[in-house]
Amino acid sequence: MENYLPHIAYDSVIFGFSGERLKILLLEYHNTGWLALPGGFVKQDENLDDAVHRGLQERTGLDKIYLEQFHTFGNVNRHQPEVMKTILEASAFSLTEYALLLDRFISVGYYALIDYEKVKPQPDALSDSIDWYFVDELPPLIFKHEEIVQKALASLQFNLDRKLVGMNLLPSKFTMKELQQVYEAILGEKLRRTTFQRKMLSLGILERHEKRFNGKAHKAPYLYSFRASSFAIDR
Amino acid sequence: MENYLPHIAYDSVIFGFSGERLKILLLEYHNTGWLALPGGFVKQDENLDDAVHRGLQERTGLDKIYLEQFHTFGNVNRHQPEVMKTILEASAFSLTEYALLLDRFISVGYYALIDYEKVKPQPDALSDSIDWYFVDELPPLIFKHEEIVQKALASLQFNLDRKLVGMNLLPSKFTMKELQQVYEAILGEKLRRTTFQRKMLSLGILERHEKRFNGKAHKAPYLYSFRASSFAIDR
DNA sequence: ACAAAAGTGTTACGGTTACACCCATGC
DNA sequence: GCATGGGTGTAACCGTAACACTTTTGT
């Protein structure tokens, strides 16, 4: 632990799209049933952004992840040493060795957008499991992480059109309907089919491919992909 | 120093409007001529936001300041211990007592909008002077603070319409022309007079008061103020 | 009366909305 | 052929742009 910066952490809100609704990854701490956002710490000589990428890589196995920093949380009332103490004890971690985890932390919030199908979440040393939960039906979280999720979602909604970010939640080829469902899931409202289609096409960033025949008794939709030039990940 | 959180700092970009152009406050360190953004540290049991307000209050004398957090800077290459060492030595500060200032810091960036006329900037213990500089003619800054200024400005531009934030740079009563000049200074472009006027009025947040006679040989402009309900400072 | 700046009316334009219609697909 | 969902054409609508015009002020 001594090669990490004290008092500084990050929390990540990892969004995925299950085909209908927006989900995020939550981890469950050993023997407590407590749920929280995946987070982590920054090494002494590591860039903040790199620390977050490292943590996400470990937990999702994904290498290139669309990441966006959205807010830094620095209120004193987020400090709950009893809760952290219980977590460490439940995992049989040495309280003396990890004492500095009981200190106050200022936490930088990031959100990530990933392809739900591509990830097999991996729990870390402190947690039993890591799993997907619907954003609009969140269970109670510790450390006031609900607030972080809400702010991440608001930020994602706000950036949706500006940064054309929806693509990162889908596989490389997708139908217009799937893209619309992503937008609807993020914005929490229904959009008009024809308007949405024309707006997306008018942006000039979509490439049309072959149709996808799904055996249904109706016209087969075209598959689209985003042009490389309008790529969202720009590390 | 030991009652402050190590490794955590904030930097503030304090915007003011001089009547024509946008300015920010920079401080000059003792005996070096080096310029930097006003920054500070967070006490052990102090909210991050409160720390920034405290620092701004000390330097500007203002009590209620419009503040917005915009980004947290955590790259390793921002760490320049030699520069900080020179600054401390130039001020004859004890290197042993203030050794932890030589450590790496992660810095939370805030921007503030204040009424240029109301503030009498006060230098702090490390600095000779604190003064206004045009944002579009910045001198070289230490600690890569140019990057922070650029990001603050981009964020301000981005939030300008959404949060109706321009008002915080003006006294409580102002003319439409003054408001337009603020917008033009922030956006860095000329706006159309009639369009701007109608857009602002159509928002329904301006209250019209008496005219301001300035002795010029032309029609006197109305004074406007923002309605209390659309107040920008919401602490 | 005149110049300068503030305020308003009118039309044109461009993007979004609403709704209709056509097209493709499998039963 | 028909039901279903995908794709496109068209006119209405709305906010902004462009520009002309009127109003107010001090010299």
C-alpha cells in the first residue's frame, strides 16, 4: 500500500447496455453483502488516468475503454472509517497494514462505456462478486455511491450528443434501432423513430453496411458502423 | 502544514470582466517573477469546496463567489519539485518544514466568476503581487498552468448558455450591451446585436429597470437585472 | 437637424416534427 | 396477400438570422 498516494482514490461508474436498459457494474464486498462502485488508488508515479485504466482493465479484461472524468468528490461527510474497517475485517485484512485505507479520501469520479457482451467481470481481492445492475433500479450502496452514479448519469446524458458517445456501448456493427435504444436508455425517454434516424444520418458519421436478416417477418434493417474518423476513444 | 491533506491541491481560475475583455487573476512569487494561478490546500477535516471558497475569500475579499469545478489534473509530469524548491527558497521558507510541498500533487481545477469592480486582490505569503491579466494575452506560467486556464475557459464557454452564468461577471444592474460584451469576451466572437437582445429577453429571466443616462448623444439603454428565481449562485 | 446607439417589426432560412407513404421480409 | 417493422418524402412548425426601420438622446 505504501507505493500508492494517500487520501486519493477514484470511483468508476461502468456503463453497459444489455439490449434494453442501461446497467452498471457493482461489486459486493466479502461477507458483508455491501455493494459499491469499483474503485482504486493511484500509484506514486502513475498518471491519474492511467490508474483508472489499469483498474478497469483488471476488472473487465478490456484494453481500450472509453473513459471520461466527470467530478471530484471531496466532502468530509463521505469519510466513514467504520464501514471501511468492517470491510477489511470481513476480508481478514490486517488493520495495521491497511490502516491508511481508514483515512479520509478525495475521490475522482470517472465513467466508462463498454460493450456489454465483451466483458467478463472479475472480482478483486476485497470482493466476492462483481455484477451488472440496472441503473434505474439500484440497490442501496455504501459510501454514498448513489450520488456518484447520479452525477455520472447526468454527465453522460449531457455529453451524449456532443461527444457522440453512444457508440461505445454497442458492438462495432449495429442497427439504427439498437442505437436508438441506447439513446433512449441513457436519456430515459422515448425518441421519435424517423427523426432519430435522420438526425443520426445527417451527422455524416455513420457508414451503412449489409442488411441483417434476423428471420423476422419484416424488412431487414441495415447494419451501421461509425466512421474511424469520428472515433470516440482518443487516448 | 501538517493539518492539510498531502498530495491534494486546488488551482483556481478567477475570471473578471474589465469592460471589454476577459481577465484572470495571477500571482507572482517572491523574487522569481514567476506567475501562477492562485491555489491552495485542503484541511484535514474541510470539504474540498469549502477550501476553495476559503482561499478565494482570502484573496479577493468576496464572500459569495460563483464557483465551478471543471477538471482534476493528475498527470505525473505536472510534478516539478525543483520549481517549488526555488519558490520556497526565494521566500526564505524552511525546506524541512515545508518539505511536503515538494511532493507530487493532484490538483482539482475550479473556475470563479466575480465582479471585477468589487475586488481588491490580496497577495499571500508566497507572492509579491496578485493582478489581472488578459486571458487572450497570457504571459508564460509555471506548473503548466496554461493548460488549466485553457480547460477552464473551454468549460466556461461550454456552460455559458446552459447555466446562464454570464451574470456573475457583472454588477447587479447592467445594460444589454454590457451583457453582450461579456458573452463576446467569453466566446471570443462577435454576436449580432438584435439577435442577442431577443434571445436574452425570450429567456424570461431579465427584469427591466429605469434607463441609464450616460450623457451620450443617443438613446439611453435600459438597465436590466436577473430575476432572483434564476439566481446563479446556489450554495 | 443630425449622428449615434437602442429598441422593434418583418421576412427568410434551416433544422426538427408530424404524418403519410412506400419497401422488404417471412408466414 | 398480409402483417410487421424499416426507410423515405413532404408540409407544418419554430427558433434564429438578416435587414430595415423607428425611437431616443445630446450637441
